[in-house]
Amino acid sequence: MTSKLLLQAIGKYVLGLLLFGVLLFVPAGTAFYPNGWLLMAVLFIPMLIAGIILIFKNPSLLKKRLNAKEEEKEQKSVVVCSGVMFLAAFIVAGLNFRFQWFLLPNVAVIVGTVFFLLAYAMYAEVLKENTYLSRTVEVQENQKVIDTGLYGIVRHPMYSATLVLFLSMGIILDSLFSFGILLFYIPIIAKRMKNEEAVLEEGLEGYKEYKSKVKYKVIPYIW
């Protein structure tokens, strides 16, 4: 662990907190937006715990996860589309609360929160299984194909986890409109995976064989 990595991790964490706060509470017109605080709690508390564990147990993986600069041209458009989607979803959620457009029943929020936490646990398991898991699309030096655990079920379990995470955000925020906006994550990750698999097939030995062995990308028997 280096002080530079620690400062980078702290900086991105604090920036994320501030950005989420602005995007949620300014459109809501108040800091008393309970669902906004709920999302920030279930998102940032586990993130803090995971970050602390990675700092001491696997700083190299943390470094990869902090690097979000894509080299692939096609992935840069994916990043932009994702950013626009999240901006719209969070702003609309705040406005939905402010003007009381359409509020979901409490049981829906509870179910959404449960699914979010389960997906977060899956996300953590993926990080444990695949230490090559960079945030950017690339083939790393001495990288090996991971084909056990969750990777023996679907080829992209990280996207399986984030799909549930992101869709449940709209429910946690008590906004059906935000949920609808976050559905755009499906074509976004489809585009990302298409390019990612092309890169892996070209540069990662054994990936073509892995594709023939594990048929599904994100959801068994469906996708």
C-alpha cells in the first residue's frame, strides 16, 4: 500500500459522496429525502468496508478498480452514455420526491434494498474470484482465464451484479421513472460486452474456448 493510492481512494470516495449528495438532494429541494439517504448508506458503507479490505489485502486490485480511463475508443462512448444515464436517473429521483409525482409502496423499497445488498455481496464475490478485474477493458500481463465459481455460470458475473445494483437503485429512491431510465443500462452493457469480448478473444489465450464452455454472458438460460 502506498500513500498515493490511499489518498486517491479517499479522494474518489469523498468526491462520490459529494456528487451523490448534490445530484439527489438539490433536485429534491431538501436534505430530508429519506430514500436518498438510504441509497447513500447501502452504497457507501459497504464501499468503505470493501475499500479498507482491499487497501490491506489486495492494493493492486484496488488500484485497477480506481483506474477508470478507457483506452478502447468504443468504451469511451459507453462511459459517456452511462454517465448521462446516472445523471438523469438521480436528478429525476430527486424531482420525483420533491413534486410527489409517483411514489412506490414501502414494501417495494424494502425489496429493492434487499436485492441491492444481495447484488453487492455478489459484486464482492466477483472481486474475490477475479483479481484481474480492472474497471477498463484490457488484457493484463500474465492474465489467465477465470472459469470457476461464478465465472463457471456466466462469463460476466460483474455485469450480472451491477445490473441488479443499478436497477434496484431506482426502486430504493422511490422512483419508477428513475427505474425506467436505469433500464438503459441493459443496452449499454450489451455494447460494452461486445467490444470487451472482442478484445479478450484477440488478446487472452483460452478465451475462445471459455466462450464455448460457458454459453451465457449475464443471466443463465436468458442472456
